[in-house]
Amino acid sequence: MKIIGLTGSIGMGKSETAKMFARLGVPVFDADAEVHKLQVKDGPAIPAIDAAFPGVVESGVLNRTKLGELVFADPLAKKRLEAIMHPMVTDARIAFFDAAEKAGAKFVVLDVPLLFETGGNKACDKVVVVSAPSGVQRERVLARPGMTVEKFENILARQVPDSDKRAGADYIIETDKGLEHAFAQVEKIVKELEQDQ
């Protein structure tokens, strides 16, 4: 079974693209969604987060804003959080891949926002990068509730530049020409991957 990495910088349309793969019957492991599952009220990651970051969990509920502020400001705190979350996400990913393989899937999509940043692209058979012109990206992100120019620029500074991601991609999906255009590109990739088997 092949692993297809799916990634893209903030505001590029990666989440919508992941849904398109799923719509075509491709199993998609969403790393961000898995983190959220682990961090729900009284979720599996809550006791370890509470122990590592006193005051960010109240009555079993994680205060994401508080945790975000701590981790954003302190690289060591970020490493502490990653040491809690990464093994749990890895276990969930392995279980997901095993189930997909048992179900006969020829390939799965690994949806990871920071695929290149974490070196995860090296574990993939192919990499799909979702991309759009920087002006479109900026407009999309700044339209999000609570987003500021400063926040956006801080996020961008921590991400591998889009041009580098594109250079490391096996496939590029352009998302600035509408959902139908993007879906047609996803269909083409899925057909190619099926023929490669």
C-alpha cells in the first residue's frame, strides 16, 4: 500500500482537497483532526497535557488559546507538547493504515499541514502539494475570524515556503480556479495512482 502525502501552506485549500480524495473513496488520515480527537474533553492526551502545562486544562477541557500562547512563545514548551502528541498521533496513524490495508486500499492519503517541516515527506511514496498564488492565500487567511496580519506572517515564517514545497512535490493542485477545477486535478491524480499499482 502506498502512502500519498498531502500538504500545503496555510490558506492554500488543503482541507477541501483532502475531502475531494475522500469523496473519491481514498482513505484519508487527517493528522490535525486526530490531534483534536486526542484533545477533546477528557480525551487521551488531556492528563499528560495537564501535567506538563499546569493551568491549561479546566474540568477536563483544554484551553487551546492558553496552550497556544505558551507554546507559541517558548520553543521548549512546543517540544514538550510535541513529545506528548506525536507518539499518540503516530499510533493512530499506524492503526488507520493497517485498517485501510486490510480493507484492500491500494493507497492512502496522509494529510499533514507540516509534512515538509517535520520531514514526513520522506516517508511518503508520492507528495501532493496544494497551492495558490500568494495574494489569494493572503486574502483567504485574513478573512478567517480572529486572524491578523501579524499572526498570518508568524505562521508563514514557520512554514517551508510554497515555492520549496512545489519543488518537492510529485503533484501540484492549483486551488485558485474554483472547486471544480481542483476536483478535476484530484481525479486525474487518483486515476494515475490507480494505474501505477
